[in-house]
Amino acid sequence: MVKFDSLRLAAALARAANELLEAREAEGCWKGELSSSALSTATAVAALAMVEHELKTANPLLREKVQRGVRWLVRNVNSDGGWGDTTRSFSNVSTTALCWSAFALAPGAEEHHAETSKGAERWLIQNAGSIKPAIFVPAIKNRYGRDRTFSAPILMTGALAGRLGNSLEAWRHVPQLPFELAALPREWFAALRLPVVSYALPALIALGLARHHNRPSANPLRRVLRDLATSRTLRVLEEIQPASGGFLEATPLTSFVTLALTAAGHTRHPVTEKCVSFLLAAGREDGSWPIDSNLSTWVTSLAVNALCAPALGADSLLNLADLNELRAWLLARQYRDLHPYTMAQPGGWAWTPLPGGVPDADDTAGALVALRLLGDLSPDVVESALAGVQWLLELQNNDGGIPTFCRGWGALPFDRSAADLTAHALRAWLAWLHVLPPDQQHRVQSAMTRAVQFLIRAQRDDGAWVPLWFGNQYAWGEVNPTYGTARVLCALPELAARSYLELVEPLNSGALWLVKTQNHDGSWGGGHGGPPSVEETALAVEALAEILAHPMALLPETREQVLNACTWGANWLVGRVEAGAWQTPAPIGFYFAKLWYYEKLYPLIFTVGALRKVARLL
């Protein structure tokens, strides 16, 4: 049997926790740092270059940002001639196509960097089959299936760059998004089954306007209808634009809106001007752009969860002043009004406190669990928690699962109920269950029963669960069952111990899946035999330690296997900390439809969380 070395574990935990505490910002929260993104940089370069071209006057600030972005892309092209979403990602057709288009739109880029542009062409020919529209366009569409959220703007960028043929012919390849539907009441949107995800309304409007302007429908009735809807939908776009100018605080989405409005003849529209201001502010000193401004609320909640898990006889690695400061910070991040973007009711949290954030399930659940661990049940905290619990209840889908942003939008993959989100909501409900008034307790228990049944149905035959917002570029289908299974398993042991006996078999099956997919050195990747990462190993160790802390949930034949795998994984993590090789993040995060990112704080947070859970067992 593999054994823990408690002294090494304690030393590694102290070192990891100290690093995490040192990463805290002066205002008391954690901000983290998202990876620079070739896709984001390409879209920003294309948008700013297009705006300068349409303004018909030289703009030194725009030109400098564009040139620096191009130089960053040249420095960070992959050895095969393509680009991935991050500097640690495999080249893919979407990002390479956008970079190729950006070189055509940025003044002088193709002339000064001809070999880089030609290398992108060669990569696309080899991996998409051709750069001729008849083959290239289906390759882009096939990557996203029925979801037009990303394929439509990528093709629009190609059309504007002249990569899809002459202007009129090029726009034939850009799907006409039904922007006129944005003039209808927002409550109808889920039933309309729009071709974009719930959070992409700005893209629906802007891209629809651009396509209509450049290649209007041959149907005279549709043309008139869309002409009449233009002013109204532009007002909707203006109403939902945040004060920062950045839709969802996201460079790609904001860039696509900028490109589309400029292509539709609205370069000087207030929405476009605010988008440009956001893009200029979001650019980094090295010339790159990240996918989003930050995940501050998300990583703060995760850090609290990691640091406050009971271990080694101490309740928390945070002192009383820290606990009070973090509690106040999280309470101030809760939405108290109807959100204009998704019409979400008050009570939720977003991933960031910045104006472009939108309340969602994972961040609301994370904040609720963190608030409970911070340990105060004063009236203002309880009131906030009750509102958050209710927000998650209202989000639950008819299938019992929890989606990301909006209830009832199940037509496209990134709007569906997800196992990781549902498990997180269960943890949040469970954390506050006995604080709730009786009537809300009853409703939560009913919702938990439905959520448990969803998780049982969502489990794969091999015992794994697949998450929505995390993936692995080495795994089949780019999914990450290690992340999904670990996150679900963290929620199940306590539920199984609370008379949800139907969870015992799925829990043991999921635990054995983690045992079977562990690498020979004790680490985990995204699935069977994948390259290891600190994040995935830490998540798996944390989940197994959580199961071991509830021994009644484990079948006798499973327990020893789980204990050995947990010990072996923890020792691997300890060794990485001792060697100073544990802080390099892996691109396991998804943003929008298969847009990869990595976050600097994930290895720190997940390592501390895992080692503290293991320490609780000693």
C-alpha cells in the first residue's frame, strides 16, 4: 500500500498556501491572470484595423495597437505555421483562419510578414483541405455544428479580409443571423431556438445587420422587415452594452461586434465607439489580448474554498480580518437588480466584478459555498445566501440539470444542462440547506432530488462525467472527463451519506474511473493516458480525498483502491511542489465554443485544495 509522508505533505501544503496567499490583491480578492490569446489578438487587430480604414483618417493610437498585435502574432506562431488559442495550444482551424484574415486587414502586415502569412495558408490547406471557399467554409462550420456563435463571425472576418472571394460573393458564405428577432420580447428567445447561444445576443444583432447590409435577402418582404427592425435592434444593442464597452468583458465578442457594425456602416455609432475604447484598454503591453478581462470573482471563490477546508486541526488558513474582508467583497459582487443582458433576476454572481459580467450558475454556486465557509450567519449574509439559493432554483431546467446562464435554452451544446454545474449547485444548496426557512428547504430538497437524478442519467457507461466549460486538447473529442468526474464526485459523498442511497453506485463507479485513468507516475491528465497536469491531478486527488472522508459511501472493494490512488496522486503533487514545478498552468479552460484558455491561479488553487483535503484524512 502507498503511504502518505505527513511531514512532506505539511511542508508542501504550507509552501503552496503561502504562494496562493501572496497572490492576493491589495483590495482583498484574487484577480489571477488569463492567458494571452492568439484568437483574441487576431480579432482585436482585425477590428481596430477595420475601424481605422473606415474612418478614412490616420489614427496613430489605433495603428500602433494593430502593429503591436501583428508583431505578437508573428512571435507566437506555432512551429507548424498555425496558431492555437493560447501559446500552449495546438494549432486549430478557427484561430489560424482569424490570424490569416487579420494579416490581410492590418495595413502592411502581409508585406512585412509574408512568410508568416504564407505559413498560415499552408497550414489551412493541409488541415482544412483548401483555402478555396467551397472547402474552407464547411471546415469552419463543421467545427461548431449547428452553433453559429463562432462560425458566423469567423466567416464574416474572412469575407471582410477578402479571404472568401470578391465582396458580394464572399458575403454569400456568411450565414444571415435573424437579428430582427432581437426586436421581440426577451422572454420569447428560449422558445425561438436561435442559432446562437443565450449569451451571444450582441453577435446575433451585429452580424445580422452586417450580412443584411452587404448582401440583403432576395425576398422583398424579409428585406423590408429587416430594414424596419434595424433601428430597434441597434437600440437593444446599446441598452445591453456595459459601461466598459466590452460585451461579457470578452475581447473576441467585442471585436466581432466592432467588425460587424463597421461593416454595416455604423463605424461612428456609440456602441462601436465604446467597443473600440474597450479594446484599446484591454490590450496588453506585449501586444496581445486575453479572452476576458479577468475571472476575479471565480478565482476568489475557488481560493476561499481551498484555503478554508478544515485540515491539520485548523479551520482556515485565513485570519479573522481576512475572512471579514473576503466576505464583504463577495457580498458586494452579488447582483441586486435585473440584469439587462440576460434578464437574469437578482441574486446571482458573475465571474468578474467588472461591468461586462453576467450572473451564471458556476460562479453563483462558488460564491455561495465560499460564503458558507467564511463562517458568518449574520442577517445580511443569510439574506444574500437566500437570494443566491433562490437564483439557482429558478435556473434549474426541466431535466433537473443546471445550465450556465438561462433556463430553457437547450438547443445548442453550450446552453444545455451540465453535470459539473449541477454538482456545484448541489454543493451550494447543501451548504445552506439548514439555514433556509422551512418552505425554501422543501423546495431545495425537491430540486436536489431532481438534480441527483440528472447526474445519474448524465454519467457515462464507463463511470465518468463530462463537464461543459473545461476540456483537454489531448483527449478524444477535446472533452475533460477528469475535471467533470472530479467535480461531480466532490458533491456526492455527503449527499450519499444523507440518505441519497441511489448515489452509492454512481459514486463508486466514478471513483473507480479515476483510479483506472491514473497515470503510472500517480498523476492525471484529461483522460486515459493523457499528459499530466497539476490542475487535473489536484482535482482528482481532492475528489478522492472527499470520498475517503465519507467512508460509508464507499463499497469495501473500492476503498483500498481509492486510498492508494489518492495517496499516490498526493505524493506526485508534493513532489511537484518540492521541485518547484507546479505553477505552470495548462490550457484546460473553455470560453464560448471551444475557445481554450489557461489561468495562472488554477495550479495554485487546486493544489492547495487537494493537499488540504488529504491533510484532513491524517
